[in-house]
Amino acid sequence: MLIDLTDPELFARNEFWPVLAWLRANEPVYRHPEPDGPGFWVVTRHDHVSAVYANHDVFSSRFGMRLGSNADAVAMVAQRMLIVSDPPEHTQLKRVLAKAFGPSEVPRLESLVREIVADVVAGAVEAGDVEFLEVARKIPNYVVCSLMDIPRADWEWVGHVTTDAFEGGDEDARSGAHGEIFLYFEDLLRHRRDHPGDDFVSRVAHDRRATGEAGGQHPLTDEEIIFNCNGVLAGANETTRYSAAGGMLALAENPGQWRALRESGPAGVPAAVEEVLRWTVPGVHAMRTAVRAARIGDTQIAPGDRVTLWNVSANRDEAVFADADRFLVDRSPNRHVTFGTGRHLCLGARLARIELTALFTELADAVAAIEVLGEPKYNSSNFTWGLRDLPLRLVARK
């Protein structure tokens, strides 16, 4: 078996699944070579992936959380950006940032999301033939821009530059897009400090985090707020967009499951959303760096080793999911790791579930049939992966 999980074309062709299945069965903790580097570990089984996520004392996030990341850029944001930080900084940042997505905020979030999704779906159904990625892209972008009270005229630009920042064709393009986002939020933050509202940016700007000292607290720095607004934008846009599109393709390719979802009514949507999340896995891998010697299963890991956790493989682990390669809208239980697990459970997991629940509820009510009009195409990333082209015909219910 030829194994090269750094080959972008493997993902563009959607041909990586047999490679991961072979690794789960034969080398679940695999030492992956690199042409110009020391190599890295590939962890593919659900139990091993979950164990590494849980062991943040040994497996650190602050040295980067993806293959191919720029070490200098990571060092600049480490311990100041949630996804590349370890406790106690990670804990302190998350307590501030998570308030906007906490249980008390759910009614407000649900109301906002339902309104946006209803408008987007109505337009798509009226059009009939759509590029579904454009439909799916609007929902998380409109929601997060609304939560941040970003001017409506800037929403489209924010959505496109966020995608460029994480999926640009090369490191220069990605760095340039990140720079544009940072400058935009620098201006926005300056305004919100002087003219606070009830939006996400204002609330974070005027909240306080613990310092680690007894009773000590201080506001987040401008850099911490800007870096994490960038992270929230990316997480909100990428996960929902790719999961929504991948879920629609799965339903189109499995018409029996589409009928089952429609017949189940709103009560059946939450389970279907969890299966969509298990099936699509926009966050293909996450990386950790061992800060001291450890074992994963029977494999010894040395200090400094990079360990990659392949969420997409864990979600198809036959030891955890019966009929793992079947898409089943009523699957239960469904212990997928699409959002990670433990302390680094994705900050936007609740919001993504709200968005996907609203979307598939509206679609099941408004659409009789889904037809694929052309060949679906995937992007060429082993980090944030999913469909980039999905032409569909949405046949309206009479």
C-alpha cells in the first residue's frame, strides 16, 4: 500500500479512504516519512485519537495544529490563539470566548439562524438549479458576521478572504489573507472599544480573563482578540459549509435515507445532523507535539515528535461504528470526533449544530428530491477538506 498523506491530489480525487482503512487495520500508529523533514506519526483509530486529544499534558497544541504550518507564524500566535494554546492560557481564553456560544445564548442563536436559513433555502429552492457550495457558504458566513455585527456590505468580502486565509493556493496567499483579516479586525476592535454594543467583538473586548495569580484578572489583549476572531470566522465558515454540502451529496446518493429523513419530521433531524458530521469531517487531521516521552497503543513516542490525529479515519473506525461505511440518518449512538474532544472540543460546535439542524429541517420541508447535475469535485487539502463544486437540482415540494 502506497501511503502519502501529504499528497494533495489524494484528497482532490477523494481516494484517501482505503489508505486510512489499511492503516487502521495494519499500522494504526504509523511513522509517516517526509521528503524534507523528520516525519510524523499518523494515528487512525478512534480510541487512540480520543486518548491523545484527552492527554493535553503530554501532547501540546502550542507548536502548531496542522501539517505544513509556518513555524514562525505559529510562534507569533501560540498561547494567544485558542487552537494553538495549552492550559492554563487555553482554559482562560476559552472561558471568555465561549460565553457567546453558551447554553444561555442558544435561544438567541436559534432565532438568528432560523431567520437566515429560511431566507437562504427559499432562494435556493426558487432557483431550482444551484451550485450548492454557494448556498452552504452563505449560512455560516451570514450568521457569524451578524454575531460580530460586521457591516452588511462587508459580509461577502469577509467570507471570501476567510476561505483564502485557510485554503489559498500557497503560503504567501494564505499569509496575505490572514493579514487582511487581522487589519480588518484591528479597525473593528478599535471602534468597539469606544462604541461597545452587544455583539461578539464588543463582549470579548470588555470581558476579563484570569491571570493565574490569586484573584487576578485583566482584559484580553488586542492581539488575543484579533487572532481569535480570525479563528472563530474560520471555524464557523469551514465546518458548516463543507458538512452541509457533503450531507446533501450523501442524501442525494442515498435516496432511501433522504426519504427516511423527510418522513421522520423535525424530531429526526438532530440524529441526521450527527451522521452528516461523522460522514463529512471537514477537519481531516489535527496535530499535536509530544513534550515528553509517551506511548500510543504499543508505540513509543519521543519528545518533540509530531503526532497527527486523523479525525476522518476515527469516524470510520469499524470497532466503534457498525456499518461504518454506510450513511445512516438514524445512527445511534454516534460518538464521532468531528469537533475533536476534551478541552479542545471546537468552540463553535454548538453553533454548527444549530445551523445544520435549521438547514436540514428547512430542506426536508421544502424539497421533494435532490438531483446531482454534474460531477462533484473536492478540494486538495489534507487539513480542511470537502466539496468545492456540487451542482444540484432542488425539486420543490408541491
